Amino acid sequence: MRTWFITGASRGFGRAIAAQAVAAGDSVVATARDPQEAASSLGNDPRLMVLPLDVTNEQQARDAVAAALERFGRIDVLVNNAGYGLVGAVEEASGLEVERLFATNVFGLLNVTRAVLPAMRSRRSGHVIHMSSVGGYSASSGFGIYCASKFAVEGIAESMRLELAPLGVRVTLVEPGYFRTDFLHRQSLALAARTIDDYAPLLDDVRAFAVGADGQQPGDPERLAAALREVIESDDPPLRLALGPDAVRRIEDKHRAVAAEVAAWRHLAMGTGFLR
């Protein structure tokens, strides 16, 4: 049996992953800004430990990991799930809105990761799961700052995989498409306070989509959680795991576009060395 440490476990993917892990007989440390919400949604079980954690608070992250290790003695799987989105053109997002988003989605992820890795390295075992997004691989209009935060997570994870593989610790990025979580609710998706008229023809449609798609997303969070368990069991887990037909199609479309662009400009790219 494994011990999981999951951030953002009160709702959405975090709750589904935590519930399935407990049902499978694993121990789970479920953390959330509001531990009462997490406890009420996950119920009581001796294998479940619910802790308060604002991932932007580095000391709180260290304390939560220390409490988890004191109770269970180990952390086998870290799921960095806490995060939120921001809708708005890149120019519309204020410096403060960008900083707050990155404080949670990037710096918070790093706070928790730094707290957990020493225990994994000492055992030469563990699996770090970063919940990214298809938007962390292929950006879209209206979500530029959110996508930028997930692009950062992707770069962090690629380097971590190389650094930790010799130490027995595995790293996987999960890149979901649209799943029926509360990501499109106002509690998980912020709107840039500033709007610029020039962007309205495009961004009005994006904002309308965010409202209209809420509750209609095609992906099932329970099936994502089950897929994640399969990855954990694998002897050769992927660095990237795109989940949902929409995510797979978007990634394939980007691959084709990038390949075509490289080919079109190859003559210029290959001719930038010193002439001999």
C-alpha cells in the first residue's frame, strides 16, 4: 500500500484521486485551504489524514509534510493539484493578478515539491505527479497567463525527471482537456478585472464559453483518477500523460503546426552559423 500527499483535495481532481486511493486501501494525506470542506467531502477513514495547506505558504507546506511523515512514515506519491485559472487577454491581466496566479500554480507547487523530495530521495523511491493542462502544452487565447503558469510547470517537470531518475524518483505531468470539475466555476476561475475593447470580439466568446461549458465538459474526473492509478502502477510511466480526446487532438494539431513551421523556415534557421 502507498501513501499519497495531495494538494487541493477538497474538490475536483484532488477529491476524486484521494477518494479512489483510500478506497483502494492506500493512505492519503489530503490537504486544502479549507480542511473542513475536504473532510466533509472525503469522509472519515483511519487511512485518511486531512490537513490545512495554503501552498503559497512555504512553512505550512513543510509542516504538513512533517505531519504526514510522522503519521505514515513515508510519502510515495505527491500529487500537485492545487491551482486555479484566469481568463483575460495577456495585456488585460494586471501585475498583481499574474503574481497571485503564479504564486499558487508555480511557486506553490515548488514549495510543496521541495518539502516532499528529501523524504523521497532518502528512500530512493517515489512518484511526483504535477497536474498540468493541455493548456500547458498548447496555449489558447484568453487563457494566456494561466497557460504560461502551466508552461512553467512543464519545464520544471522535464528537468525534475532528468534530475531525479538516477535517484529512483519518477515524475509525470498530467495534461487534461476539459473535465467536469469546478475549474470553470468562479471559485476556481478568475476573470481579469480590466477589459480592453479591442479584444472584445475574441474574448467575449471565450468568456461566454467558460460560462456555457461549465457542467458540460466531456471528461469524467473519476476516470482520470483511475487512469492516474494505472500510471502509478506502471514500471515505465510517461513524462506526459494527455487525458481526454480533446487534449490528444490539440497536442497532435500543435505537432503538425510546429513541424510545418520548422520546415517552412528551415532555410533561415540552418543558415545562422559563422560563415567559413
